[in-house]
Amino acid sequence: MAMEMLGYAKWWLRSFFGSKAPLVNTLIIHYGCNLRCKHCSIHSSNIEHLGKNKLSYDEVVNDLRSQFKRGARIAYFEGGETTLWEDNGKDLGDLIKAAKDIGYKNVGYTTNGTQRMFTGSDIISVSLDGPRDMHDTIRGDGVYDKLMDNIANTDFTGAIYANMVINKYNLDLIEETAKVVKDNEKLTGIIFNFITPPPYDIALTNDEKKKAIAKIRELKKNGHPILNSKKGLELLAEEDWSKKCPYYVTVFVLPDGTHKDGCPMAGTDSCKECGFAAVREYYLVKRGNPFTITEMSSIFAMSKK
Ligand SMILES: C[S@@+](CC[C@H](N)C(=O)[O-])C[C@H]1O[C@@H](n2cnc3c(N)ncnc32)[C@H](O)[C@@H]1O
Ligand code: SF4
């Protein structure tokens, strides 16, 4: 663990002195998905029909290698539904193994939890948008029970955390959702985000966001396992990140093979209503906020061994 911390400290020091090397490599491996969630930006943008929508195994491995050379030490697989990705007999498990073999210290993926869980990563982020009825309203009938069964039956030994996207549907169910996580011994904690439009019709007003943040802070104080840092929660109320976005902390590769240092939404209207918690935490890490670094690193940066 000391060696891992040293590696991250080196990245931070280099970045303090002007290096723009990424720490995190986020790979959107494909846009394919078995669900059509009501809040999903990918689904609402109809992005599946925009040309090439899947990275091949070789493209992923080449990208993992080249970003590792630039300095990235955390690899994160995103989708579409990551667990459905395949290429000539290779699946998500092969991508996780490739990232580990190359030397990434922390490897994770996000999933809707309806398929089998791949166990080779250090962390798994599962989407949880409310207790059963609300989760199914947003994601489809039976999705909550499948997710909970898969969490209960997985042999995975790393951290599984829940990712909630607060929107007009589930705004009043923050406490109930935090309780689902608190009562589930397999879940490490929950990270709260606000919807980043599109879609616009279920986006939150600034007042709604402030009330939600007050609620989340109260729950965190009362011992609910909330993973947003204290300062990160405060910053969730700030909507326009077009000027402050810590653009180089993470590099993205998109399914068509293009790279973006920083968020693929940079420069779009979405960027002015950014609800992604990670953006705030990256910003605080980049600025050397010691509390955020301590809170975040134990879960999101360390390997599980
Ligand atoms: C795009 S999904 C891909 C992984 C997987 N299919 C899933 O649902 O977890 C990654 C995360 O982005 C979230 N997400 C989707 N649309 C969003 C939006 N408009 N604003 C904020 N987060 C969003 C999802 O809820 C999920 O937690
Ligand atoms: S499961 Fe994930 S990628 Fe699929 S529609 Fe839902 S949020 Fe979007």
C-alpha cells in the first residue's frame, strides 16, 4: 500500500509542477446495452447510431498501454453495459486482466448489475437509482432484484459501491436509497451524483440540488456510508464546470477510438449543468485537498491485495 501511495504522490507532485499526464484512464468500451434507463445520457442522445460504437480487444489493450506510458495508473471501464462487451471470444474479464498485467494499480468497471459480475477488478460500481420500485421505474421491471441477487451471489472480494444519479423521479428517496446500501453488507458505500442533461425534462433546479446536498450531508454525519467527500458534496451545488473542470486528470477513449483529455462533454451545454461527483473529487485531488485525498484513495485508488 505504501508503494501505491508513493506512486500517486509522484503523479500529484509532477502535476503540481505543470505535468498534464492523466492519472485515470476511462475507457467507454461500447455503447451497447440491454436497458433503456429514463435518465441515461447515452440512450437519450441516441448515440448507438453514430457510427462505430465498440472498441476491439486490440484497441483497448493498445490504449491501456499508451496511457500507462503517459502515467495513468487507474483504469476504469464504462459503457453502455460493460458486462455485455465482447470481441472474438474476449470479454470484460479479459480487459480487466490486460489492465492488471500492464500494471494498473486500480481497475474498475461500472455495471447495471443485470448480468454476471466479473471478479478480477479491484472495484465494481453498480448503479442504484432508488429502492426496488423506483429503481425499476427508472431502469425496468425486475432490474432491482437481478442486481441484488448478483451482488449477493458474487465471489468478488473487492469494494462494490453504489452509484446513484439523482433526478426528478428519485429526488425524495435519497435517505431510503442510502439505507438500502447501509443494510447490504456487500456494498461498501454510495456515491451521489446529479443528472447531467440530456435528458433535460428530469434535470433538477438549483434549489432542488441544494436541498438534496443538505440531506446527503446530514446522512453522512449520521454514519451512512456516503463516499462523496465533504467538500466534494459542497461543490456538487456548483453547476457550470466549463472553466474549472480538472480536464487532464482523466483521459477518455470513446468507442470510435477517439481520445479526449478530460470529459467528452467539455464545451457542450451539458458541461454547464455538470452533476458528476467524480469531477468534484478529481478537482479536489488535483488541488491537493488532504481530506479528499484520504477519503478517496482508500477506495478508489488502492488495489484490493
Ligand atoms: C452510462 S452508465 C454505464 C454503465 C452501466 N450501463 C450502468 O448503468 O451502470 C454509467 C453511469 O452513468 C450514469 N448516467 C447515465 N446517464 C446519466 C446522466 N444523464 N447524468 C448522470 N449520470 C448518468 C448511470 O446511471 C451509471 O451509473
Ligand atoms: S444500463 Fe447504463 S448504459 Fe444502459 S441505459 Fe441504463 S444507464 Fe444507460
